[in-house]
Amino acid sequence: MAVTPAERGAHHPLGPSSIPQSRQPDYVDAAYSGMRSFGGGGSHFIVSWNKERQNSPDCMAAELIGVRILTNPCSNIRVDQPHRSPTLPDSSRDMQELMASLQDPELVARFQRRCGLYRVEGSDSGSGKSRSANGAPITLEEPRGQLQGTWDRQDSNSNYEYKDSKKPQYEVRNWLLHFLFLFSAGLGHEVFYITCLPCIHWNLDPFLCRRLVNMWTLVMYVGQVMKDLLKLPRPPSPPVVKLETRVDAEYGLPSTHAMAATAISFTLLLSAPSRVQFCFQTGLLIAVTLSSLVSLSRLYTGMHSVLDVVCGILITAVLILLTYPFWESFDSFQLTSPLSPIIALSLLLFLSYTYPELDHYSTTRGDTTIILGVCAGCSVGYWANVQLGDTFELREPLPVPLPTVTGLSVARGAGRSLLGVVALVGTRQIMKKLSLDALYSWYNVPKTDKNARRRKEIEVPSKFVTYTAVGLVNSLLVNRVFVLIGLL
């Protein structure tokens, strides 16, 4: 008996709402087509549906690898088994069910509603705003970034298709949490990295900045590569409300925002006691709070599942534990070895060019190249500072007391931060234009072709050169300018 995909979802024993719309194709393939192998041995299942028994109470569903696979404890499903039925240990089945539940988009949607963010369907025609049943204004969803171009097909494992269709609407009932989570999400964007990390270099201790850049680069590279190898989707909308669009074409697991926030917070916590006197318990509270806010913001903005965030935190914890014993040794090599700048430039450029290829364009390769370029430039700059005899690091007997906050110190710190950011942004704009113009000329590409910068042979060298220059200016030049003008 032929059964349509719609009927298959409608007659699911757990109800049609239990099958996310974006995953129905996977569900249909796995449960009905007989073409999805699982459990080892290449066993195939061919399932037919008996509508008369569709509501049988003894039916059950197993969660395997994030896809619902119907099992056969009841008579309303007939399973033809060309091979012996695969069985899973209870522990494996429980783990897979746990992972599937953590990846459930409804869990994200429920968190959003608990925080006062509600998805609203429908609107008043011809107006940018509408009102809900209680009269509260409904705000049109505004993307925080914009995808360039359009997608002409969709990868079944990602939110690859971008449609310039009517934006979903949402109602905000808790503006305090709304702005808190949007601000926290911003702590994982490029604007934060190009301001916060350098400010630690200019105003506190270049040693700490170097440690942070090294660990940030490691966890971000691992996270970005895992995304494009695992190819697990982001939560679909509906049911979630998506407040960002720039990275929606990327895969989901792990959350690199959660990874970066955890890495920066706890690397700073572990490195600072040898440099600065402070209360460790207070530092721990701040580290937990910041990393938690950024991680929860990824759920609030609808960009990640709970599984994505949890895996990001756990992967970062493992990386910190594995690398922590070698931090001092790596510092010594990075600053003193004559091979350090050569390895930094060649290895990180190699990693940029060998980033995993996808069958569609994604921002992950470009973002990863940016991070690797910054690390390469900073590494060369820190090495050069040692050769020039001035690292600008703390000279007093360590650990030093935290600097006293005065009006003059705040003004000098603000001046250093403002001038430093202007220098970095200016370097970025100049190098970006020069590198793109040179590459467009080399490959005979018209400058009006904006999509050309997505090509690997243009995107990778342009971004790597641009952000290597940014890293060099940050670590090598800015502090020397501060000395010349009396700000340091």
C-alpha cells in the first residue's frame, strides 16, 4: 500500500507534531524507504503502515542518531528484515535518546518562551508591525547579519537554503532578558574579538592576551572543523525564533560561541593568578557567568540546540585540560625559537587552505581563516618584540596588585583603547582593499563581482593577509605608538 510522506507523518503514533518539519525527509527515508542502514551489518528495514492500528497504545519510537526510527513491538508496523535485526545495548540506546532529546528544537523553543520570546504567525497586511491578542506590539525579526546572494538548493543536513521570504515575527515580553542575551551573543562576534582581546594587551598584560589568542585560535579551529565534518543542522524555524541570519547557512554542532566564551573565560582565570593578584573565587564566578550568558544566548537567538552548546562546552574543557600542562613550554617556543614565526605563518596558512570543503558556500572557512590570520600575526609580533628587547609585559615582581582605578588611569586606558581600535580597523580596511584589488587583478576578476570573494583562491589569501596584518599591528606597533605619544 503506497503511503505519502504527509500520511506517514500524520499517522505517526506519537502524533505529527513529534516530527520536526525540517527532519521529515530524514524520517521518511529512515523509517519507510528501506534505504537507510543502521546498527551495523548493513541491515535494511522496509516498513509498511497499518492505518487501522495507528493509535495502538503499545507503539513506541526509538531515537537513533537524531532521527526517529519506528520499531516493531506492536502489530501496526510490519518490518521485513532481509538480515538479522540489529540490536543496541541499553546504555547506547539511552545515550542516543538523550542526545536526540537535547537536539530537539522544541527544547530551544520552550527556553525562548520561558525567557519571554514568542513566535507569532500572521500579521496585519501592509504594515511593519502588528499586535497580538493582548494588544502587545509584535516586532518584525531583524537579522543581525545579511547573507550575500541566494541559495538555489538545499543540503539535507543543514539550513543551506536562504529565502528572501516574509520574515517570521516574534513578540518580546521580557526586554531585559532580550537585550541581555543579544549583548551576550555579541561577545562571540568579530567586533568583540577585535576590541576586547587587544584591550587586554594594551591595558593589562600582553602575556595574558597572548595566552588568550592561542587558546581562542585552537578551540575555534577545532569547533569550526567539527561543524563541517559532522554536518549536523541548526534548530529549524519554526518552531524556534531565529534572531540572526548571517551564520544560518553554517552547521550547528558544536557551538563555537560557547567554545570561545568558555575558552577565553577559563584561560584567563587559569593564567591570571601568576601575573595579577585577585580573588580566585570572584574570578571563577565571573568566568562561569560570562561563559553561561554567551552559551544561553545561543539558545535564545535560536541558533543552536542544547546539544550544540553542551558539546561546545565539553570539547573546550577537554582541550584546556589536555593543553594546560604545555602552556609554559609553548610560550617559551613561541617567543624564543627562530622557527616560531616560520611555523606560525606556514602552518596556519596551510590550515586555512586545507579547511574541509563543502558542496556549498559557508562562512565557516572565511571566519576560520580570519582567526588563523590573527593568531599568525600576533605570534610573529610577540616573537619580534622579544628580539627587539621590549615585550611590554609586567616588570614588577609577580603577581602584581590590580592597578588602582583613578580618573587619570581610566582616561589613559580609554585613550589607548580608542586609538588602538582605530589603528586595527584602519589596518583591516586598508589591507582588505589592497589584497582584494591584487587578487582580482591576478585572477582577472571584475571588481564589481562581489561573489568572487567567496572563491577559495581569493577569500583565503585575502582574509589571511588582512588579519595577519591586524595581528601584527596589535602585538608589535600599537604599544610603541603609545610610548611615543605618552600613553604608556
